[in-house]
Amino acid sequence: MPRATFFNLPEDKRALILRVAMEEFAAHPFPRASVNRIVKRAGIAKGSFYQYFENKKDLLLYVLQIIGEEKRAYLRPVLERAGQEDFFTLLRQLYIAGIRFAQERPLYVQIGRQLLASRNSPIYPEALARGMAIAHEIFERMIQEAIRRGEVREDLDVRLMAFLVASLNNLVVEYYTEHVASEYDERLLKVADQFIEFLRRGIGTDRQKHP
Amino acid sequence: MPRATFFNLPEDKRALILRVAMEEFAAHPFPRASVNRIVKRAGIAKGSFYQYFENKKDLLLYVLQIIGEEKRAYLRPVLERAGQEDFFTLLRQLYIAGIRFAQERPLYVQIGRQLLASRNSPIYPEALARGMAIAHEIFERMIQEAIRRGEVREDLDVRLMAFLVASLNNLVVEYYTEHVASEYDERLLKVADQFIEFLRRGIGTDRQKHP
DNA sequence: GTAAAATATGACCGACAGGTCATATGACCA
DNA sequence: TGGTCATATGACCTGTCGGTCATATTTTAC
């Protein structure tokens, strides 16, 4: 957590520092992200930086906390509809919301990529593993509920399905932003639908297969 | 390419240097992989290193070339059966061979991960992009052939299918080695079959769906 | 035995890293 | 006005990096 001094800063200065920091963590993996560059680009002295943050890790964890809160807030309306929609419809809405979130905040996508890249660095478990585990649990619960309702086949390994669903979620974003367009347009729905259709055929029960 | 001096080295010394280098590239992303550590662990002088290799990048590209050749040789027998087997059977054999290759050479898997992580580094296009494109082409050709034979639905986007098949290939390896076992055992076939079954239902024609 | 060619060596270079700290600045209060 | 306390500053510390180079040693050729 940043020190009190940071929160006493004028709003715009705080925002500038955060923006510069996010750009740095988006452009470089954690060990190569440079405090020197951040202070230079933010126009503050090196000493000031260490009045605001304990160290580089402190800053990264704070940035990730902000991103996490924003993403949860973004997906909350969708997740609150659980129970009212069938599994695949809910999943489709989650995928679409995920893509839009990614497109509206390309910096966050890059930061996530850089972090995923540092799977071997000691920073990884502290930074991302917990968040990933939470997402995984959510998908597992959704799948178990869907099996109970007869929307998903019960002869498959739930963990493997959760793994597949979570992975495809990332792949949708990757495919769309890298192979189709970097902006949000009507093709987004088509891509998401094709992925959902794969899933419906792959793990859905027979009555789900031809909607 | 390494300099001639490197190839004049006694076999065991050359092998030692390569092994140490692979361990280094497996443990750290390229920019943090340290020539200093490599020479120390290999017991050679820094100057000698630069008699053997132009620079750090030269060494990495050589390591990747070796890995690529080994993998091609490993998959060749399977790919030569193309035309004799149907699409999904061939794919299943490719997936299984891929898992076994990954398990027999865990170092290579780590090196690949570290590289994939450096997607933003200038080393990436030189090092991996070409190899990935080749794999992608192979899958696209296999899919087109399968469509011609009526084994795969023709109403889907071929590029998206190739993307999916390639991605699932990586996911199979990841899931099995991280969630099931680090050793080869009978569960390997089950995991591969679940992924293949998922694909068969998702992109196969109706006559493929219930084999 | 000797000259030439190939190979081995590690001190050294400049660049940059994260982090520290003595000191300067300026706002607030008595 | 003088004193106190939060904040700002950048020179400086130690460490590591990729890469160089003058020099020493070994191998080869005659």
C-alpha cells in the first residue's frame, strides 16, 4: 500500500503518477520496469517516489488492486444475473463484457500480459495467482450449477471444463484483438458467438446443442 | 550462429555450455538471462564466451534452432501419416506426441514460456514468430484437407479454427503437465481424448460427432 | 626448436538498476 | 517572528549487466 503522503497529493498529480506507472508496467515485465523512467516521465524526484511508495513492488500491487476493483465493478452487473440466465447465455455475456473491458483499457491488457509472462518471477504468486484462482472458482461454481440444471454434460471432468472455459475466455480476447480488430465493432458478437458455440457443442447436453 | 571456435570444442564441453545456457533461458526471460551466470556455471571465461558466440542473442537463436529441429524430428513420423488417418485421429496423435515431447524435455517448455512472455521484446519476432506461423500454416492445411474430406464443417472460419486447434494444442500440454502429472502415465490418453472430443463436437461434421 | 595461428583469460568499461539520505523548501501555528 | 513538521530533492551507494581487449597460453606446422 502506498504511504499516506501519496494520498495527500493533489488529485491530478496522483493520477499522473498512476498513469505513467501503468504505462511502464504495460511496456515492461516487472523486473525491467524502471523506477528511474517512471520518476523522469512523471516529473518527480526519485526521493519523492520513495516517500509515496515503499518500493517498486508496492506500486505494482497498488496498480493491480485498482485494476482488479475496476474489473470486478465492470463484471458485477453480469454476474448478478446468474440464476436468471442459462449457463451459455451468461457465459456469452461474460465474454463480451470481458472483450469490451479489454478494449476500453488496452493498458490493462498489456499489464496482464507482462505479469503472466513473469510466471517464474517471485512477484507472480503475490500479484496474480490469487486473482486467477478466484476466477477459476467462479467458473467451477457456474459449471456445477449448470450441470445441476442439465445444461452441461455431467460425464466430464469439472476442473478440466473450468480450465477450458477460462482459457477460451482469454483466447476470445486474444483472437479478436489480434486477428480481427482493435476497436469494438459488430464483428465482436460474431467471434464471441463462435467461441460460445464451440463450448455449447463441446460440453453442453444434447438439448443444448441446437438452440 | 555460433563461431567456428565453438564447433571445434570437445563434445562434452560444448554439451555442458549448451545445457547451462538452456537452464538459464528456461529460468529467466531473455533480457534477464545472464551471460555472467552462464560462464560462471559452465566454468569458462567471459572472453571465451565471446569467442564462441557473437552475443547473447546469437546463443539464444542457436538454442532455439536446436529445439526446433528436435521437435520437428519428434513429430515427423506422425505428420507423415497425414492422408492415411482422419483429421481427428491425426490431431490426437499430434497432441499426444506434443505432451510426451514436453514431458521428456521440461526445459524446452520453460524456454518456450519465457519467450512467449517476451512478446513485447524485440527478440520475439526474430525468435518465435516464424516458428509459430509455420505451425499455424500446418494446421490450416490440415483443416482445409479435412473439410474437403467432409470430416470438418465447412461453415466455419478456417483461420479461427486453426487458431483454436493450435491454442488447444498448447492448452492440452499446459493442463496435463500442470494439473495432472509431470510424468507420462495412462491418464495422458484420457486428457487428450477429452480435448479431441471437445474439438470433434465443436468443429466436426455430424457424421464425426458420435464415432 | 621455433614461428605462427588458434584459443583462453579476467580486469575493465560505460550504462543502468533499486534504493538511501543529508539537506532544502515551504506551509502552518504560536 | 521563530520553530516545527510534512514534503521535495538529486547526488550517491552498491550491484549487475552485456560486451571489449590486451595479454597469456596452448596447439599446430614446419
